[in-house]
Amino acid sequence: MLKFDKPKVIAEIGCNHKGEMSIAKDLILLAKDCGADYAKFQKRNSRELLTEEQYNAQHPNQMHAYGDTYGAHREFLEFDVSQHAELKKFCESNDIGYSTSVWDLSSAKEIAGLNPDFIKIPSACNNNYEMLEYLRDNYNGDIQVSLGMTTVEEEKTLIELFEKNDSAKDRLIIFSCTSGYPVAFDDIALLEIERLYRNYGERVKEIGFSGHHLGIAVDIAAYTLGAKWIERHFTKDRTWKGTDHAASLEPGGLGKMVRDLHATYKALNYKRSEILEVEQVQRDKLKYRKK
């Protein structure tokens, strides 16, 4: 039987700050106001992550480009490690957790040095075993991993990598995810959460859900299926320049989602007595009595 803890919500700011520290801090404050538990960013070393050809190619969607090449676009949106340290300090001073997704080994080393509560591995990089092994062996916090665009064999390899030093059960959190922006409802595949529990529930610390869909109803269903973490992309304005904004929630949506998750958490229990106090008044007034 599932045990329903209060859901933990991650506002995935990613690169929705458009390369501006002031917007990043505004989004942290908005995420806090919405009730999110963590504000999360992204860290890339584009020269390490991209081939020379990829770096110098044009952005595939020029209307969303922040540079003449894809590499320049990525560099424009990137915060360095000192800026991430500033964001972490800003989060802590405003009573919201800080974390970051890392896309390469250099970024993993830099963010591990900041010692956040957890570091996230995006779906695109969950087979970068050199990076995963470094974090497993040199970082003490939790490691969250999204399983979008990942085969079952790749899942098994990932779990086994963390089991080699007995850290999977204590530190590894896996996320059901479909990699698309946005994802159609029939591609969300919520029952993957049940499959992850069946296959790995006794082998990992927790299971979460990372959504790239529209609306907020699905997140409530993911929570009731057992997802202990709910992660959604977050922006101030879904019409802003950048490819992630369209699949993100604005403050109104994120606030309502957190409200509904907390309401669902309160409702997921059994009756404390056969007849609740609130029912007794109605029972006295309405319950059938044989004359």
C-alpha cells in the first residue's frame, strides 16, 4: 500500500530566465509564493557537451535563438558557477530550496561543489556514466534522474550503477518522464509510475514525475499513483522567446497546482471513525429511522 507523504514540488526554471540574473531571482520569488519547495536551474559546459559541428550550427528554431550559432545561444543563457552560488544563497535567504540539472562532467563537478540538497540528471544525459559515477562517488546529496527517452535496459544499467556502492536505495530518485515540449496527454503514460514502482520501488529511494504537458490535472493523478516529487517547468510568461516557455506553467498555474496537490494530500486518508463528527450532524438530521 502506498504511503502518501506531502508532495514535493520543483519549479524547473531551467533557462527560462533568458540569461538575466534579475529574472532568475524574480522567478525564485514567484516559485516561493506559489508554494514550490525547490527552484531548479540548468548548468551546461557547451564546449564540452557539443561537437564543433553542433556548436557552430544554427539554432533549429531561429525565432527562439539568443545567438548566431547554437553554441552561442547556449552560452548566452548560461550562468557560471559563481552565479549559481549567488542563486543558491538567494534561495536560502528566501526559504526555498535550490538545485540544478547538470549536463556534463565539468558542470557536475562545479555544482557538486555547491553541495545542494540534490542534483538532477536530465533524460538526455542519464547514460553519461562517467558523470553519474563521479556524482555517485564524490557528492553526498540525492541524485534525481529523469527517464525520458530511455530504454528498459538503460534503466537497469542506471540502477545497477548506483547499486555498486549501495547508494541507490539511499540517494537515487527516478522520475517518470516523456521527453517532449509540450507532450500530448496520450503520450504522458502515467502508468509508467506504477511500472517503476513494480520494477524498482524497493531498489531506489523515491519515485517522482517530471511533466512537460499542458494544464495541471495530470499532476494530481501522478501524485495519487505514488509520485513523491512533482516537477514542472516554470516561467513568468509562456509567450517569451525560448523553446521551454510553451511547456511551462506561469505563476497562476503553478500556484493552483500546488494548492490542489496539498488538498489531495489532506484527502488521501481513511475515515478516523465510522461516523465522522461532520457526518454526525447530518446523521441525526437525515438518517432513515423506522417509524
